[in-house]
Amino acid sequence: MALTHSAAMPRLPAPSAALELFKPITWFPPMWAFMCGVVSSGESFEGRWLFLAAGIALTGPLVCATSQAVNDWFDRHVDAINEPARPIPSGRIPGQWGLWIAIIWTGLSLVVAALTGPWVLGATLLGLVLAWIYSAPPFRLKQDGVLGPAVVAVAYEGVTWFTGAAVMAGSLPGAPVLLLAALYSIGAHGIMTLNDFKAVEGDRLMGVRSLPAELGVGPAAQIACAVMAAPQAIVICLLLVAWNKPWFAAAVALSLGIQLVLMNRLMSDPKKLTPWFNATGTALYVLGMLVSAFAVRTISGTGQ
């Protein structure tokens, strides 16, 4: 009788397997964008440490982790072929636990967001909706080479930047903050397209219409670089003309200039050199985000 009862008990996933499912390494981009939002708000940290901690938890260990769990659950059949060692196809997260973890973490994210404030709750809800429609049928936007990267870019950059500013201000952020969040989200579309280069063959076999799979690596790289560069050029113009921040504009312009040199080298062999560019050009891109955040800090919040 004891043996029958034991056999009927569902096996729980090990905490280490759940942590691997959440992919902590992917939490850095949204947490960085969140901190850019915090900086750009112009608000003092004093009296807001609890909200700041909640916001960091939301953007990384909660919402981003949820998106990874959702993606791995709905990609489990593909991963069983391409990456069978992952937690779900390997059986280290057994049965329906991959789906249950995604649902539980979605609910937990909403609870934390609701305690943080209505603007953060709205941003979190949007981020979670994007996470689900990106991976889950019938939408499964990841199969579209334009919409897929756009969803990830908005969720990882725009929504989290907004969340950081909203956490600090407790209200709708000002126009400069919203403009920066939108522009750097557009540029991040190019970064997401570059990330698709590593899976071109698999995407073609599985019918995923990523830009590299549809257009070829060379043309997709040109589009990705143009999409990265154009919003930064607009940011430079805003800093220089609209916001009277010439030194900050010069810093972002220097960053963009170096990126253009690196992009030129990237074009010689985009597939091979994309990891190198991510460590150099993309790093300069995100540093420009922080520079821009500091630039508008004095025209936002209490720094006004």
C-alpha cells in the first residue's frame, strides 16, 4: 500500500532545476533598464528602498524568470531535439510542472506589482501578457521575425525602464523618460535580431520566420545595425537640441561612433562575430542608455 501511495505522488522538481529554468543570466538586461528608469526619474532613493527592491525583484527574478519558464514550456518539444539537457525535456522538471511554475510565477509577479502601485501593476501586467503571447499558441509571436524581437525589446527595455521610473515617482513618468524608454526599446529590436543568428538553421527547419532565416544573415545584420543606430542618433539630437545637455550628447555620440566602427567589422562575418559584437557594441549601447538616463535626471522628479 505504501509503495502504491509513493508511486502516485507527483515528483517535485529540484530547486536547482527550477533555478536553471528561470535562467538568471537573462535577468541582467531588464534589471539594467529598470535601473536606467530609476536614475532617469530624478527621484531620491530616500524612503523608497522597499519599492526599489520590489521593482528589482519584479524585473528580474519574477517577470523575466516567468518569461523564461513560459518559453521553455512551449518550446519543450523543440528543445527535446535541439537541447535535450534542458530542465523540462530532460525530465528534471517532470510532468506539467513547467507550466505550473510559469502560472505560479505569473500570479506572484502580479501580487508583488499590486503592492508596489497601480502604474507598476499596469507595466507588470503588460510585461506578463507579452511574455505569454510571445511563446504560447495561438499567438506565438516568436515565430515572426519582426513582431517577435519587438515584443522582447519592449518587455526587456521599455516596460522595465517605465517600471523603474514609476516605482520611484509613484506616478506616470515625464515625457523625457517615456521618450528614452521608447527609443531604446526600438534600438533593442536590432539586438534581438542579432541574437537570432545563432539559430538560423534550426529556425528554418522549424518554420520560425526570424529575419536571418528569411532574409539571410548579411541583410539581417544590416537591418539590425541600422535599427540599433537610428534611435541613438535621435537621442543625441534630443539631448543636444531639446534638453540642452551637450556633454551628455557628446558622450552618447562617441559611444555611437565606436559602435559604427564595430558594426563595420561585424558585417564581414555577422554570424561568427555576433558574440564579439554583443560583448563590445551592445555593451556600449547599454552604457549609452545609462548616460541618457543621467542626462534627463535633472529635468525629471525632484532633480528639476
